[in-house]
Amino acid sequence: MIIDAHSHVWPDRIAEMALAGNRVPGLTARGDGTVDGLTATMERTGVDMSCCLGIANEARHVDKVNAFVAGLTSEKRFGFGTVHVGLPVEDNMASLRRHGVKAVKVHPLFQDFALDDRRLWDIFEAFGDEIAVITHVGEGGDARTNALSSPRMIADIARRFPDLRLVACHFGGYKILDDAEEMLAGADVVLETSWPPSLKELRPERVRNLIRRHGAERIVFGSDWPMTDPGEEIAAIEALGLTDDETKLVLGGTMARVLGIDSPWSG
């Protein structure tokens, strides 16, 4: 059961505009960001479930985004909602519970707050082990926004909130993998594999060694669709030379455990 931990979907009317707001130089979308586009991609690439990540750039959009992702949730899609430090903790939690959202995406580059913002930590405190979190970590913007997330911040969050089900995108440090490998070695955090424009940008032996040092039981496959092609990213993981059990954990078993859903690959 292949689970893509990292895909972005927007309402049809804003998908094109949302993609135009991509801040990573030289990165071109491979899909259109619509629900129909994702569905067709999943059928073509063999993805059984996609985590659809919602992001509210502004606090006033939180409830609308959570309503949208809640409507996406099905046997094939797991909706990840949003929170914002511009709202009181109680309002963030009320929105998630009202719409039955069990996981959220945090994206400092677009939401313009840091992973060590104490207002965000207050939200994490309220999450306990109830709400899973996946967050961008690393570069992708200008110097100021790049500084809003780092492997060190992830390590601090993991220590401060041991019950939090935390997933760090891009192996815990997009474009700063040396820092991520140094600061997150042994940390109790799940790392996600996306590396736009493709995981193939990294040396296979480095990725294989990283997965084995951290443990396949703490690694999840993510494509970052529509910025990459999930089929190509799955093929890159299958070509790493991992064992069959390790590959199954990475491609879906570990994420099934994070989400609390049944999978024959959970181990």
C-alpha cells in the first residue's frame, strides 16, 4: 500500500494561481494541483493514498482550508489541514475538531512564522498525540524565509514534545542536508523523502545510508506533487538497494503507522 505523504491540492478555481506562487527558483510544476489531476496521477503511478496538504497563508483562511481538506478525505485521500499562529490556540483546535481533521501541514516559507515561534509551540502542546504534523524544513525562499525553519528547530521540537507525531519534509532540511544529517541523527522524528525536482538529485548511496542510519521505520515517502512526478520518485526509492521490508516501510508502512491506519506494510 503506497502512501504519498506529501501532495498539494487546491480548489480548481485557485490551483493555477497557487502554483504561480511557487518560490523555488528553477522549479516547474509537473501537475496542475487539482483533485482530478491528482486522481489521474495516482492511477497512473500506483499510489494508493495521497496525503493532501492544506496551507492557510493567513489566519483568516484557516477554517476555509480545513473545510476543503476535510471534504477531500476518502479511502484514497487523507486530508491534512492547517493552523496559524495568528489565531488563538482554542480557535485552531476548534476548527480542526469541527471538520474532523486529524493532521496538519505547517509551511514557514508561505505562512511567514518560524518553527521555533512560541505561539506555534503552544499549538503543538495542545495537539499532544491527537494531531499529526508534517512540516517543511529548509530552504526554498529568500534568506529571511529560509531562516524560519531548520533541522535544529526540528530537533528542539522533537525533544520538547515527545508525544507529537512529527514528520519533517525533505529529510529534515531541503538544500541543507549536511545540517539535517548532523542535527537529526537519532532524533525521534519521522523524515520524509521529497527533494524537488527529484530525489535523483541526491546520490543513491547517500540516501540509502541516511535511511539505514535513521531507520526505515522513521522514513516516509513523499513526492511533493505537483512539483514532481510520484512515479519517478517511487522508482528512485525502489532503486536505492534497500531490502524489500525497508522499501515497504518507506513507501507506505511507516506513514500508515503515523496516520493510525491499517496497512500490510506497517510491520
